[in-house]
Amino acid sequence: MKRPLLEINNLSVGFRMNGSKQKQSWAVNDLSIRAYPGEILTIVGASGSGKSVLASAILGLLPGNAISSGEIIYDGKNVDKELLNKLRGEEITFIPQSISSLDPLVKVGKQVRNFASDDETIKKQRKIFKEYGLNRSVEKTYPFQLSGGMARRVLISTTVMKNPRLIIADEPTPGLDIQSAKKTMDYFKNYAKKDKAIILITHDIDLAIHYSDKLAIFYGGQIVEITKAKYFHQGIQYLKHPYTRALYRSLPTNGFKPIPGSQPIPDKDDQGCIFRDRCECKVQICDSSVNTQKFEDEMVRCNVDFTSEKYRLPV
Amino acid sequence: MNITHYIIKNFMKMILLIVLVSVVTFTLAVNSPIDPIRQYIGTGTVTDDQRDSIEEYWGLNDTKAERFVKWSTNLLHGDFGDSIIFRKGVLSVISEKAGSSLFLMLSTFTLTGILGYIIGLFMGRFRDSIGDRILKSICITFSATPTFWVGMLMLIIFSVKLGIFPIGFSMPIGVRADEVNIFDKIYHTILPALTLTLVFIPNIALHTRSKVIEVLESDYVLFAKARGESQKSIMKNHVIKNTVLPAITIQFGSFSEIFGGSVLAENVFSYPGLGTTIVTAGLGGDIPLLLGITIIISIFVFIGNFIADLLHLFINPMIREEEI
Amino acid sequence: MNRRKKSKIILVIIVAFVLLIMISGSMITDEMLAPDFSQKNQLPSLKHFFGTDWLGRDMFLRTIKGLQNSIIIGSIASLISSIIALIVGGLAGTMPKWVDHIVRIVIDLVMGIPHLILIILISVLAGRGVRGLLIGIALTHWTSLARIVRSEVLQVRNDHYVLVSRRFGKSNFYIFKEHMIPIVLPQYIIGLVLTFPHAILHEASVTFLGFGLSPEAPAIGIILSESMKYLVNGVWHLAFFPGLSLVLLVLLINKLGENLSLLLNPYLARE
């Protein structure tokens, strides 16, 4: 089996509130995923559930009041500050959500070039802009002058300028028309084929199931299932976790059925299953512990026994 | 709002304020329970001619409205009346004394601006470090300290104990005014300027500090780091770019405070400028001079505020770009 | 320890301290402040904490009395200022647009003239002395508080429950009293507490220059201005300790305002 390029084991990220040492809130609780070269892994979850924190954690850019535990392993090496400093922007790149990630007082072109002014970089930047249908004049504009689609293309070009081995994209397509969205996702697909790893973070399930290889289902600060995207096309019986199945049923093409309740706030001291309050399969043991089951490169955190005959094994 | 529209609107506001200052000060003066003008005339130290011209200028026998019209017309012609103490035109007294004050203010303004900004940058960049915390306490302490006491401390330390700097005035005693050279002037201005600088750096430093922190915590600096920008590049290309103009704006907006402070500093060091003059005028009941100085200084403050407002405009590229 | 609890404790301590100054100030008799020529110009000692002046008067006692005076004048002036601010800010927020415009211009005007100069002008024209000083300080410190009141009122004014009240035909005054004051009050109190140190500093400054209390009354400004004469001869303790006490008082009251703000306005808890 291939070696993962990025391995995250038992990551927990929390924040200290208002300068006091006691109060903490957790955004990510005991999360584990693996990103393989040549694959698009999409982390799917509800908006605002803490997925962006994950991106910051991987890049080593958590704010000062953050506390984290767990390990992050890149290319077989445990990452530390020094390593991340070298990797950021070169081997690992990030594509942010919104235009607010660009300095409002600096011209767009300069930012895409990272303030380099040598001929080679300038030529490269102009070539990439051209490829993405951005006019030559765009490089001299300010961020606020860009339309939604143009902004997205500019943000993507910051990554294209480099040759990363791992791309992390946070909500790459909101506000884009179908054409641009398709184009963006095609770019990712093509890039992945060159043996690169891509992690997408989104709440758009539809997008995820059409363009990813694997889906990591994010709920309550944890990954409750890692499954193959194609299962969503093959039928609900291939999906394991009750929440994943609920997501399947919630899709417009599958009945658009929501489930009552809302996501709980992660609690580090809670050892039971995070989904138990909304789960149709809940049993007594779910209150105190949850089983992590691994099948080849899939995973599910649930006390239901998926090895029994009721489930068809994936092809 | 259109850029020219904005500039004109603010300019008119400035003019209005200047006019109002004259109205208000005049009204206060003529409605004062002690009616200083009459008092002065009654003391018998004026000749008949002088009394006539003073009555004429202040229109003591006219109605209030008439008096105001007469007075403001005089003002517009540059005639602020005569100083009671100095026995000559108010404007000429002011222009004599203004030179030294301007020199003091200019040095203070520049020093506080540059040093204050640099300190603010440092504090923001190294937030919560020992250096930042010490500087913060120093800033907060100096903000609570009356300017004149700081001046006195300076006197104690530098002039008395160490004997490095002169005790006061703006030039060596016993030397003719035209023989004093620029170095002497600077030498005598150092302590008052130092005093004012210490008192006014905290304001701009603390403001810059919070702006720097705001920038360092922004989305775009986060992305810059994600793109591999070095800390040096971030400071130079993002932090400074986003904090210099706000700092300058604040500086221009603190004209009012700095003028007030310089009045105190001048008095502690017996530095002959508008500050000491205003006290002399006040203590001596020289209303025309007092009014004159108030109005002139207010004009400077309003101009300063106007410039600050304009700078606010230029900070925002959205408005700048509309010109293209 | 809980942050709120800490703030409350600090609050109580500072208020107690200020009260202590007030009370001990009143207990100081003229006798205690009397000259004693045998003790001229002494440096601080156990007998005289802050030393003595050229007349042999105990500096510590004079300073306490001076602080007491400053506190009294500062309080009265701040109180008057804050009432002006409340009225002006309230009017600006509740009356039609043109009133607001006028108020804004007036605020810009008063803020434009350097405080010190305006205070000197007003106190001279009002006839010097304590009265002139009080009027001067009161008439210059209402501006920032008025701005705060105004913005709070404007914010509340457009809130839903006010609009409903208006539909019911309630008068502007009623709305001001019943709806706005409860929201505006916390900011107002904090603003009031923060105006206080400014008032004290300005009082000291203006008195130092010669425009306030008479030279006999022990005010910090007077004490310091008199000590100037002796400064040039190397006598420093007359200026140092009284000034330091003033700085401490101002710092304490600022701290008080900070903690009060923490208690009343939890959003500001982060830096």
C-alpha cells in the first residue's frame, strides 16, 4: 500500500478563552486522517464546524491562544515549526476561502508573486493569469476590485505559481457559477493525477462526491467515517456511519430528508459516541465508548458491527 | 461619496469652526462678569488717546451685535486689537513669540511621531513579551502624569543633578538676541521637547500597537504566512503599509493635546513662547491677547484635524481608485 | 480567581483608598499644617514622610490635603460635565437630524480648542479663583462623554422596542427615560469615572500656572509651583513626592475605570 504523504493522528485543537487559563473550547477532538499522493481527500461537514481550524493546524498557523495535541506526520517525518516554515508555500500550499485573505492595500499581482520582482517570477505569474483567463490589467488591481470568480482564480494562481506536493483548499467553490466551479475542480483533479495529494474542505456534499476520491465525514470535531466517494453513487448500503447515511438521504436527489437536532460542541472529556443523541441505531454502550473500525483505507467510528453479513463488502 | 465632495465638505466645516471659535470667544469676553476692558480703561493708566482707540475697537457703547460685527471685520483685516500688557498689536506680539513655540512643537511633533510609531511597531510585533509589557506600563504611567511634573523631573535630573542642560529660557542669558546661534536654540529646546515627547509618545505608541496587532491577526497575514512569506517581508509589506497612515492621522489629530502640553512645558522651563505668553496674558487680565492667542491656536488645531480627516480618505484605496 | 471577583475586589480597594484620602484630609487641622521654623527643608524621614518645606510645614500632610482638594474639585467638575454630556448627547440622539448636526459641530469646536487654553480663558473671564476653575473644567470635559452617550442613544433609538414604543405614541422624553437610560447608563458611569482623572490633572496643571486656588490653600498645583523656586537650588523632594502622589492617584482611578468597565461591559474583557 502506498505511503500517505500526510498523516494526522489523534489531533485535538482547542482555544483558551479571554486570557483565562481555565475556560477552553474545543474545535477538533481526536481527529485522524491520511492523505495519499494522487488522491483527492475531501473533508465534508457542516459550515462553521471547525474544519478551517484543521487547515490552520496542518500549516502550523494556529493562533496564540490555541492548544493542540496529537501528531502530524509529513512524508514520514514528525513536523515541527522549523520544518513547517520550509514547507509552507513551497511543498504545502493553501487556497483560502475568501478575498479577505489578500491585503487590501497591495496590488493583486504583487501578492501572487509574493513580492518577488525578478523577471522569471513575473513571467510565470503572467502566464498563469493568462491560463486562467485573467486579463493582463488584473495584476495591477486591488483585491476589492475583483469579482467573485476572478478572486477565486487569483487565489488558485498563488498555488499554481509553486509546485506543491500537498494542496489544502478551504471551500474552493462557493459563489462560483457552474463553469468556474467545474474548471476549479478539474484543475484539482488534473493536479492530483501528477501524484500530488489534495485535501479539500467543504460543506458542499454534491461537489465532494463528484470530484473526490475519498470523503472524510466531519462531525462534532471528529472524523466519523472515511469512505470512498463512489459509494455515494452506488447506494446507501455501502455507507456505514449513521451520520453519513443521513447525509446521503439529505441530498436533493435522494429525498432531501434532514434529521432533527444539531451538531454538539466537542467535549474532550466525553468518551462516548459524539453522534449518539441523534442516532437511530443507538445502544447503551454508545454512552461510554465508541469503536474505531478500520477496513483497508476506510474507517468508521461506530459501535455497530460492520463485519457482519448485513453489509456488502465494497468492490 | 465623491472625493472632491468630501474635501469641500470638510473644508467648509473647518472654516465654520474657525468662525465659531471667534464668535464664542468674543461672546464669552463681552459677557464676562468682570468686563475686563472697562476695568482696564478705568485704571487710569491709559492716555485719553489710547482710551478712545480702545473704546473704538471694542465698541463699548454699541450694542452687542454691532460690537461683534465691528470686531470680526477687524479680525479679518488682521487687527486683533492691542495687547494691554505689551502695549502693541496682538498679532505682532503673537508673531514675535510664535517662532520659538513653533520650533518646539515641530520638534515634538516629529519626534513623537517617529519614535512613537517605531515603539508601537515593536510592541505590536513582540506582543506580550517582556519588552512589550514593560513599555506598556511605561506608556500607561506617562499618560497619567501631568506634563509639568515630567518637566520638573527633567529639570531635577538633567539640569540640577547632572548639570547637563540649562535651566530654562530659550537662549543663554546675557547674550544678545541676534548673537544667539542655532545650536544654542536647540540646546535650550532639548529639555522641553524631551518632556513633551515623553508625555505624548504613549498615545501614538499604544494606538500603533493595537493597529499592528490587528494586522498581524488578519486573514491576509495568515495567508501570507501560508504562502511562505518571511516575517521580515510581512512586517515590511503588510504591517507597515497598513499602519503608517493611521499613525500619521492620529498624530495630526492630536494637535490639540500637544498645544496644551506645550503651554505647560514652556512654563516649567520659562521658555519664551506662546505658552508663557498666554499665562502672562491670563494672569494680567490681557483679554485681547488672550483671545488672539486662543483663536490663532485653534485655527492651527482645526487645520490639523482637517488634514487628519483628509488622510483618513487616502487610507482607503476604494476611494483613491475612484479617481482613475 | 474569577476575573469578575478580582475586578470587584480591586474596585473596593481603590474606592476605599480614595475615601481614606478624603477622610484623613478632613481630619487635618490647620495646626498640623502650621509652619515650624525649626524643621525647615528636611528630607523625608519617619517623622515627616515627605519631608518639610521652607516654612517647616509637613509635606505629607500638605499633600494629602492637596489631594483631597483635587478630588473634591475634580468630582464636582466631572459631575457637572457629565450632566452636560448626558443632556447634550441625549438631545443629539433623540431630536431631529438638525439638532444632531449642531451638536456635532459644537463638540468639534470645543474639542478643537486645547483644553488648557480654554480652561484658562474661561476661568479668567469667569473671574479666576476656584469658581472660575470649576466652570472652566466643567465646560471642557463633557465632549467625549457626550459623544459616547450620543452614539449609544443613536444605536438604541433604531432598535425595535423603541420603534414599538413610538408607535404607541410615547413622547420622546418617555423613550429617553425608560428605554435609553438603562442601556446608556453603564457606558456613562464608566465615562464619568474616566473623566475624573483628566479633570484632576487639568486642575493641577491650571493651578500650577496660577489660575486656580489661592496660594494659601494647599493644592497639588500650588505645592508644585512653589517648589519650582527651590528646585533650581537642588531641593527636589518638594516637587517629587507630591507629584508622585498625584500620579498614583490618577493611575488608581484609571484602574478603577478599567475594572468597572470589565464588570459592566464583558465584551471588552479581551484586551
